Amino acid sequence: MRIDIDNLRVAYGETVAIDSLSLRLDTGKIYGLLGRNGAGKTSLLSVLAGFRRHSGGTVLADDSPIFENWLTTREISLIRDAGETVNLGTVEDALYFAEDLRPRWDAAYAQELIDLFKLDRKKNVKSMSKGQRSAVGVVVGLASRAPLTMFDESYLGMDAPSRQAFYDALLADFMAHPRTIILSTHLIEEVSSLFEEVVIIDKGRLVVHSPADELLAMGSAVTGPVEQVEEFTRDLTVLGSKQLGPTRSVMVYGPLDHAEARKAGLETGPIAMQELFIHLTGGPAS
Ligand SMILES: Nc1ncnc2c1ncn2[C@@H]1O[C@H](COP(=O)(O)OP(=O)(O)OP(=O)(O)O)[C@@H](O)[C@H]1O
């Protein structure tokens, strides 16, 4: 599903959660949606899911409006944190409800995922642990095979092995059934290898929309003897540094002449997406 967002505004009374946001998302890509707390991620995803009416601009899914458009919203799945969208009745009820709602529901795949996450179909979702509830959300989100599938931190409650199982299942199912997937997350390093493109928003505005590899290419670590590193990075945008004895490693943002660095006896290497994210969204929280 292709999404065209033009000049989007989402406001709650005086609070503007999304402002002048224009963005195009293509079919068949996994997007990472990153932003600090309160940046507007959930507001944006709620509008894309048709849960909320936007205050201005246009949002189209395959050229159709989303809000109050049942034919389009049944093809869009948003799973929010701790599986809150599937909190009624038993796991079985949640699956039954999803099957009824989702035209591309795959019951056999849902059962595979139920087995993978060791969920009890007869158990009441409300009486489950946070991680188990998250897993129910993940099952519903993946087995819906919705052309636009969004996970809003919905796997946060899951433990590390379960999260890894989710990432593996998501990638395998995406390869077999390509669709537009948006993952909103604060666990950037854990998920970043899945992203084909990254969207960063800050204070309701778009900061970056870039292929993940191009974003990563904007950051480098320059390592070597203290004086040479300082000399080489003097006019560059420095994100941070660390020193071990006589060796200094400096993270820089922006184009870097790697050959020139090597000529100066320095080593260069990649830096983590999280470091770029912190830089692009105004540094660590004060
Ligand atoms: N129902 C609401 N009523 C009033 N203000 C709201 C409401 N929901 C969100 N906001 C405000 O809108 C802004 C964006 O919130 P949103 O939940 O979209 O951010 P987020 O990026 O998802 O944050 P987080 O990472 O903390 O979940 C915040 O300032 C928030 O206080």
C-alpha cells in the first residue's frame, strides 16, 4: 500500500502533535519510525490507521482517504503497545475477531505464531502477562497480512528471545508477502537492521526520511592517536568521543573523506544509528 501524506497537521486542542508533515511511503518496504517521547509517532500512526481524524492536510492510502473509509481501513493494521487492540476475551476471541475483520487473514500462519510464542488459545488476554499480551498483538498484526501493517512499540513488553523471534518472523513473512510495514521503536539498535528506510520526526515535524544505508553513511567513527584525531576532526560535526590511553575515537556527522583519514594514519568505521538519531533529535535529554 502506498501512503501519500501532504502537509499533515494533528492537534489536540492547543497541542500540535504533527505539523506540516509531508511524506510518501512506498509499497513493499519496511520503514523505521523514530522520534523522542512525545514527538508525534503515535499520533501519526493513529491517523494512518483511521483511528483519528487529522486536523489539516491530506492523507491517502493508494489514493483513497482513510478516515471513516471501511474498505481502506480493513487493509490497515495498527498494533499498539502491549496488544491493547486485542484486549477483549480470550486469545481465540482475538483471532476470531481479526479473521472477521481482515480480508487477508491467514489462520494457519496465526497458529504457527501462537505455537512460536507458546500462547494458550483459551486464556483470557486480560489475565496474561504484558509480554504475552504483546505476543497476541504481534500474532494478530502479522497474520492479518494487511497491506499497511504498523507496530507501535507493540513488542516492548516481550523478552529478548521473543522479540528476536518476532523480528525473524516479520522478516520471513515480509519476504514471502511483501507489504508496507512501519515499525515505531525506541529500541533502535535492535531493530535497525530491518529498516529499508528511516523516518525521524521531532516535535511533530519531519527531520529525516532516508534509506537506512544513506543515513548510516552520514556517520563515522575516526580512531587513532589523540593529536591526529583532533587535528582531522577539528572542522567536522563531532557527536561524541571516547579515549582509551593514547587512542581517541571520535564520532562525526557528515560526509567524510575516508581515504584522507587513512592517509593521516587514522582508522574509520561506521557508527550506530542510535548515535545519529540522538544527534538529529537534539542530543541527550537534559
Ligand atoms: N489524546 C491526547 N490529548 C492531548 N494531547 C495528546 C494526546 N495524545 C497525544 N498528545 C500530545 O501530542 C504529542 C505527541 O504525542 P504522541 O503520543 O503522538 O508522541 P509519541 O512520539 O508517540 O511519544 P512516545 O514515544 O512517548 O510514545 C505530545 O505532546 C502529547 O502530549
